[in-house]
Amino acid sequence: MLEIRGITKQFGGLMALQDVAFMVNRGELVALVGPNGAGKSTLFNIIAGAFPPTRGQIIFNGRDVTGLPSHDLARLGVARTFQQTTLFGEQTALENVLHGRHRHVPARLLAGLLATPSYREEQREVERHALGVLELLGIAAYRDAIAADLPLGIQKLLTVAIALATDPVLLLLDEPAAGLSHDEATRMMNLVASEIRQRCTVVLVEHNMRIVAGWCDRAIVLHFGQKIYDGTPDGLTRDQRVVDAYLGVAELG
Amino acid sequence: MDVYLHLIAQGLAIGLLTGILYVLIALGLTLIYGILHIVNFAHGEIYMLGAMGVFYGYVVLKLPFAMTLVAILVLSLLLGLVVERAFFRSLRGQWLQLVVASVGLSLIIQSLAWVAFGIQEKNVPSFFTGIVSFAGVRLPMERLVAAAVGAVLVALLYLLVYRTKVGLAMRAIEEDEETARMLGINADRVAALACAIGFALAALAGAFVAPIYSLNPGMGLEVILMSFLIIIVGGLGSITGTVLAGLLIGVLQSVGGVLVGAEAAYGLVFVVMIGVLIFRPAGLLGKA
Amino acid sequence: MKRGLLGLVISALVLLPPLGEPYVLHVAIVVLIHVVYAQALYVIMRMGYLSFGHAGYIALGGYTSALLATKLGISPWIGFLAGGIVAALFAWALGTVTLKLRGIYFSLSVFAFAEVVNAVFRAFEVFGGPAGIAAVPRPALFGTQLTTHLQFYYVVLVVSLVSLFFLYRLQWTRFGCTLLALRTRATEALAESIGINAARHKTFAFVVSCFFCGVMGAVHVHYLRFVSPFVFTFFLSTDLLVYVMVGGLGSYWGPMLGTVLLTGLGEQLFAAGYYKSLVYAVVLLVVILALPGGLISPPRIFRRGGREPAVPEAAAATAARER
Amino acid sequence: MRRSPLALAVLVALAVVSVGAPDSAYAQKSFKIAAIVPVSGPAAAFGLGCQRGLELAAEDIGVFTVAGEKYKVEVVTYDTVYAPDKTVAAMNRAVYNDKVKYGVIIGAGVHPPILPIIRETGFLDFAFAAAGKQITNPENPTAFRIMASSDQLYQTYTASIAEKLGAKRIAFLGPNDELGKNDAKAIKAEVEKMKGKGVSFVADEYYERGARDFGPALLRLIAQKPDIIDTDGSPTGSIALIAKQARELGYNGYFVNTTAVLEAKAISDIAGKAGENIIALRIWANPPTKLYTELAERHQKKYGEAAPGTLWETYGAARWLVDTITKAGTFDTKKVADALAGSSYANHPFGPASWGGEKAYGIKRQIVIPIPASILKNGKWEPFDVKSGKFD
């Protein structure tokens, strides 16, 4: 349902991505792997519509979505999280997730100003749904805490909750486990691999091999902007080019 | 036609000579913004104090000019340190509060100045009175000198920022404060220093224009908004951009004034600014 | 509790004036007008935007209505609305191009716009030139011109209460909440990623803000019965900013509090000359330094739980660096 | 959020200072005269002149009797900062709160919004404003202009000055506000009348109030080769810089200025030799009366600086007013206005004064006093004797 066709990205003279292509099937849990500077974040951002590629196409559900602004992509069902744990820091966890419902409820400004019964009912419904998402990720207890005050582990989950609240078809996670303790990471990935992937296809950027091997169906390895591997995680260690790419980087196995 | 060309040439000359004065005032502003991210409304007041300093030191107390300058330099540096410590540091990062705080500061300085200095226009006698005539274009000596001094100050600032350790620290902080702190740079101290230098530049600017203009406590207000325009057009934090924009706006006002009248030129400057912001949001040389 | 208090205040505003001296009414009129200005500015400040040029939109509203009334003899009642609409149109025009800017860049672009507006009004005789437009008529009701302070007070009261109710409700609508998500460039990116069209929301908020400034500007001009390029200047813009910040961005009631207190203070210092701006500035600085969140949000120690001040350092720090 | 104790200390100190700020006193059995004038901001010099003129007048008037009651003049100042809306606020406070019925109000630009209030309440307005018929006209019977109006100045002097200097080309450089635009019209009208004598109006330019660089405007003017540049009511600082910069650009003709607040010393300090040949209307080279000299000395003693030019006319008007009130035996502004308009006054600091303007304004509310003309030579005002034209 997601098809990457010959994506190339140049920053000035620097070739960040070179003719990368692959498919992601419905329900899959795919990892974009690669050492730092391999271009995985760049590719990730291009897919998420943060900026357009220099060349190539992105086909989502048979539709060319190349260079579509991210809010339009979101309407088509593509949600993402950010590497640097971005959330609405000054607001409560629940309010954070409420924003996620934005695309599913009309603004209805006039009704809102008059606070008509139907509008209030609608609002309660939205809150119920948002709360549901928090419960799904087991952080409903923090619903009224100010997001900025939460511990990192919870914040990471909250960012996922915001994205999940949009009922995405495709969920893009940017290093969901980065900065988490071993246990927190495990908890996060278990959620991703079970509850979350039941609801949508997941593509995540990751360079921690433990996570890739432990939870993902498929790994796509980028190296110097080129795809050097596309297959099962356990195949990784047997692939010479991957090993070379990671030589000296003690993240294998 | 020939007359017209001559007018434009003369206008250009005036514009450049005025522009460099703008640059002097705006430089400190852009330096402070670059490091502290403060839009310092009180900057014009420091400029005013510098000019008044010359009046009271050189004219009233009859101190030698050099000594007056040194005094102004020292005092403005100190004032910069105090203000940074007393007002700006406690509000670091809260830009709305900082804007308002600097507005308040400027109001306080200005109203105290009106009370202290009175309403009579002050002035400082010119040292240089001659006129240099060049191909029919007349250049007042004192403005040429002021422009030269301005150029020197700009050069000195360049050296400071690009040739010294302090300058390196400043640029580091401007690039990315967190990293700079991690690298062990004492951001607070650098900020204080930047603030002090910025104030000193403003005060010196005031000191050097004092003989050219007449002085009253309102003179700061008259320049501050123009300075904002300049640093925005030039690109916040960019020294070269500020120099460019200062000269540009000086010329724009002057040549524009000659061609379409001062009235229209006044509006024109703002139109240009909006244009720049639309097509080059980060300013002419700002980092987008 | 709060509702009761509110009801009390409103009924006082409605019932007491007939007992009031004309001067008291004048003060009340001025305060009400400025409260609306401040609340309108608050709409965009809530989403992290600051304007140094709202006076320009107030002037647009005022001039529109004044010109309609004096040149075409159109009723001020229509003029009020027209003023708002014209201001809104210009807000839309500028907003679409400059709202992508953040921090001081946006603030100064609005300032520049306001200066251009004033320069244009001053340059052309059609708009009254530097002398401005005199003899702007007061609105009439059932054939009687509302010339007394009391009569016009009720005009202002009605317009301001309607505006304030709208602005109050606005922040609790989904639209109003969405604006909170656009405060910094980072959160804006997040908002975009969950399907929020940031540009459209920001523009609309700016338009709403300027619409109410335009309407109230028109009312203001019909109160003064005069407008000139020297009425709505840069100083009004900064005053409004000061009112909002002193009151505090923490809640809807902050800007209102700040405006009432500071305009009241100003009235008391009518003869003080330079001391006036001194006292004014001192109050301002003390509040900002002691309570960066404004009067509405006392220091954390006095608060059980409660919210962060509206612009926490982290968020604002990024906002400051925004381009 | 970190706090800054030092800052707070500084501010508290300042706060203490400012609480000691002056406020209007409330004396009983007092006859209040309001000074609705700018006492802060760029125009403060004008306002303080009026305020002090009233204060000195109050001292000299002392106690006076109206209908058997004893009264003392009390001066109440309302700062307008020369802004229309602030002036409306001041007016409301004065009229409705402090129940003041008489006062001096500065500024043509701030008058339009308060004229309705003046008409409604019959407030007796001593208008200190050069520009325009919008103040002095039959609709405002209680508005008296206590200074020479622009029309008056230009009608009185434009022709004769041009004649005396043999000037053929006259240019105008004024502030970009209602005063500048209005006075440009006035002088154009006067120059028109001299077409026959080959005198022509060559150019008009405007500058922003508070501007310190006049280069572009001056370039355009000087390109027209004028013999006289009328600088309108540009205050000391502006006229000095205009002269200085004009000379730098090679202009060596004359300047004419019509403001009362003009410091010979300041001008020559700022402009040096360039300040020569500024012709000032409304400035006395030699004191016209003993009273004038005496007031100048008292002002110097009391306020420690030279008297602002607005002092005299305000002083004279206040004395004249109280005389009239005492004679008329009433405080009713309408009655007083009529009595005042019909009267003349011998003890004005400038000399004998009366009211005129029926022809120009359709009502007798324009003060007619000797109008001086001086020229700046060697840093001093010297009498510039030209026969003054007629105004009525």
C-alpha cells in the first residue's frame, strides 16, 4: 500500500538519497535501518511530507502523494512521530491527544460559540475516543498532567498516542525507543508490535538492531543514501554488505 | 537632466553618510539579538544617553573629548552588564516578556531623561565645519568624519566577532546555545558581554552624532524603529546584513526622497521592508 | 461562583451608569473600548504571535466608518460592521503572506504595515490628510442622535459585550483549542502532521483579531467624533501589548485585568507629565520581572497544581529563535 | 522562572520616587483655569510655556472679587501629549470632573475632537493654535485664538518681507502634519497676490516631526533656486538643523519661521554661522514692554531657564480674562465671551491688544496684537523692520 519509487534527494551538492525504492504491504511492521547519516531520517521525512524529494515518487494506496503537504497526507491517513519527542508541552496529556482527533471532527465554529447540545455531545465523544487511546497505551493515569512535566518514557508514548488518535492507515515512528531504558523500550515495542499494528501499518526508523531483530517483520537497510538490504531481520547478520556497513559499529546482534 | 543627475548624486552621498549612522546604531541591536534574542527597545535610549553624555561631559564639564568618550564607553559597558543582569537574565528565553521589559526600560530612561535634562534642545559644537566638494557633490566634513569613525567601529566589531575567542563563543551560542553550553562556554557571561558591547556601540553612535544633530531625550525613540527595520531587512544577527541594510535604507530614503519626495519615501521604506520579509523571510543575509 | 460574579459585574455595567457622572462614563467608555482591543490582540498572542501594528487595523476600521458617514452619509451602525470587514480584509491580505514568519519578524511586518496605512491616510486629501476627518457623526437611534455620554456608553457597552462574549467563547471552541497547538514552529509541525492546516487556522485567527479591532476602532472614532493619522499610532499598539502582558496570557481574564488597571492608572495620572510614563513603566517592569506570567498567574508557590504560565520558557525560547 | 532581586530593588526605589509625583492640588473658593497642553513629549516646550504663563498670571492677579465673593486663580494642568484622544480625555476630566470652565488649549491638530465638547458646555477656550478656520468661526463663540494665526502672520508679512529682500522665488518646508499643510495653503494664497510683481511660489516640501535629516527635501527645494525658504512653525531644533543642512547644500538665501518657541542661542550653537538670516515672526529682538522684561526675569528666577515663547500670550490672555470677569461680575462663559470680545486690553506683554478677525473668520475671536519680526545676526535677534500688512 506504500510504494517508494526511485527516491533521490540532494542537499546542494550532497547526495542524501540515491534512487531508493521499496514496497510496504498492509499490516506490515517495517524498520528503516542504517548507521547515522545513512539517510533514513531524510527518507522518513520525505515519506511524511516534511519536504519533497529531488526525484522519484511516493505512491500511497495507489495514489501519487509525492510532495503533498503533511496536513493533507494526514487526512489520507499517514501519521508520524518526531525524533525529538515533540508534543504540546503546555497542555495536558488528554488535550494533546484531543488535537489528534482534529481531522475527524468538523470545526463547526458557530455551533461551538453557542455551545449547542449537539456540539457538546460531539466533544464528549471526541474525549471518550482520546481517552480510549490513552488507555490503549496504558497512560490514561496521566490524562490531566502537563505534558512537559511527564517523564520521557511517558512522553514518547504520548507522542504515539497523538498520532494514533488520527486513526492512521500508515504510522511512521521516528526512533520510538531512542533514549528509553531497556525496559521502557521493550514496553514501547511490545505495544507497537501488538495493539498498534493491529490498527495500522507501521514503518519505523531505527538503528538499534535489538529492536529490529526483536519485533520487526522486515528491515530495509540504507547506507550512504542507497538501499543495500531488504529482507527479514535475521538475514541481516548474514548479509556481507550490511556487516561491512556496520563494521566497527557495535550495534549488531 | 544634468541637474537631475547631480541631484541624485548628491542624494546618494547624503544617503550613504546617513546610512552609516543608522548602521552604527543598528549594529549593537543586532548583536544583542543574535546572542540574547532580545528585541531591545531601550537601545535608542542608550544612544540618547551617549549623545547627552558628550553634551554634559564635553560641553558642560569641559572635559577633553577623548576623556569624555572613554567615560561614555566605560559607563555604557557597565550599564549593559547591569541591565543584562538585572532585567534580561531573569527573563532569558521568554521573548514576549523581554520585549515588554525593554519597552518599560526605555520608557523609564526616557521619562527620567526628560525630567533630568529638561526640554531645551541641547547641542554639541562641531569640530569639523568644512565642506568637501567633489564633482559638484558637497560633503560636509563632520559627516565624513563620523562616517569614517563608523567604518572603524564596524571593522572593530568584525575583528571581535570573527577573530577573538569571545567572538567564537558568541557565534557558537548564536548557532546553538545548548551545544555551546555543553562545550563549557559560559553562556551567561558571553550574553552579558554581548549586551555590554551592544550598549557601548549605541552610546558611541550617540556620542559621534551629537555634533551633527541637536539633542533631546526623545531622539532615541526617533531612531529605534528605523534600526529595527534595518536589522530585520539585513537579517537578524547578521553584521554584514545590518551594514548592507543600513546603507540601503539610508540611500532609499535619500534618493527616494529626491525623486518622489520625503513624504512618499517615508512610506516606501516600509513597503520595501514588507517586500523583503515576503520574498526573503530571513532578511537579506539572515540564515533561513 | 464565577458565573455569579460575572453576572454581578455585567448587571452593574448595565444598571449603574445612569447614576454616573459624565466623566466616569467617559472613563468607562475608554476602558471598554481598550478591553476589546486587548482581548482581540490576545487571540493571536495565544498562538504565540505578537503584533506591533494592531493600531493600523484599528485605524482602518475607524477611517472606513468615518469616511462612509461623512462622505456618503451612511449610518454608523453599518459603518461599525464595515470597519470590521475592511480591517479583516486587510488582515487576510497581510496574514496570508506574513503569518509564515514567526517571532519578531511577524511583529515588525505588522508594524510596517501600520506605518504604511498611516502614511497613506496622511498623504491623500480624500482621507482627510494630516488634519484628519472632523465632525464624524454619532449614531442615531429612532431618529435621535446619541450625543450624550450616557447614550453612547450603552452603544459601546453593547458592542463590547457582544465582542467579548464571542472572543471568550472562541477560545473554548475546537478552533480556539487548535490555535494553542500552533504556538511554536515545532508544535506547528506536529499539528500539521496530524492534519491541522496551520496556515489557514493562523490566518483566520488573525482576521478575527483584526475584525474586532476594526469594529471597535469604528466605535472609538464615532465616540471621538474625529479621526486623524495621529490618533491610532504605534504607541497604541505597544500599550495594548503592555496591557496584555501585565495582565497575563495565562487566561482570558488576564488581558482584561491588565487593561482595566493600566487605563485606570493612566486616568489618575492625568497631570503628571513625564512622571506618568515613569509610574506606568515602573509598574510594568515590576510586574513582568516579579510575575513573568502576569498578574493573572501568581508565582507557582501560591498555586495548587494549576497550569504553567502561558508562555513557558522552553516554548518561548524556541519561539524567539524562530524565523 | 528566576527572579532578579537587584532589578526589584531598583524598581522599588524608582516607584518610591514616582509616587512623589506632582498631582493637581484642590484648593477651595478657587477659580480654576485649565492648561490643557502637552507637558510631556516633543511639544512639551509649548505646553510648559502656557502652564508657566498661567502660573505667573495667577501670582499677579492674586485675590479678586466677583459678585461680592473673593476668588483666587488656581492653575490645573492636564497633559495632552499633543495627542487627539489624550486631549479628549483631558477635556472630559477638566470639564466634567473638575468642573473647569476656562482654559488654554494647545494645538490645531487636537482641537477638532474637543470643539463639540466646547460647544456643548460653553467652555471658554483660549486656543493656542496657528492653523485654520476650523477653530475660529461663528460656530465657536467661546473659542478665542490668543496667538497670531497663520493667515494673520502670512497676510501681515509675506508681501512686505519679499519686497524688502527683493525676493522673487519663495519655497516652503513644513512639518508633515495639519499645521504644515494648512500653512502651505496660507502662504501660497499670499504669494498668488504678488504675481503681478513677478514673485512666485516655487516648491513645498514636508518633513516628519522629529526628523533630524532634511537633506532630500532641501535638495528638491534648493534645486528650485528659492530666495526665501519659509520653514513654517518648525521649532528651534528643526529650524537650526534645516538651516545648517541647507547651507551645507549651498543655499545662501533667507529663512522665515513662524514659531514662538525659538532660542537664538540654541540656533547659533547648533547651526553656527549657518543660522544667520533666519527671520522670525513672533520673536521680539528688543522687549516691547516693561512687563515683558520683568516677566522674562521672573521666569528665569522661578524656573531657572529662558522663558518659552508661549509664555507671554498666555499670561496676557489670563490677565485680560480675569479683568473682564471682574468687570462683568459673572463666571457665565457666554456672557464673559461677549464682554471679552468687545473689550480691548492695554497691559498685554506685547502691547495694546484687541480682538479682530470678522473678515477672515466671520467672528471677532482672533487676537490682534503687535506682531514682531526679527532676524538672526551674529547669534542674536535683531529687529527686522518691515511695515506690517493689514489684518481684520
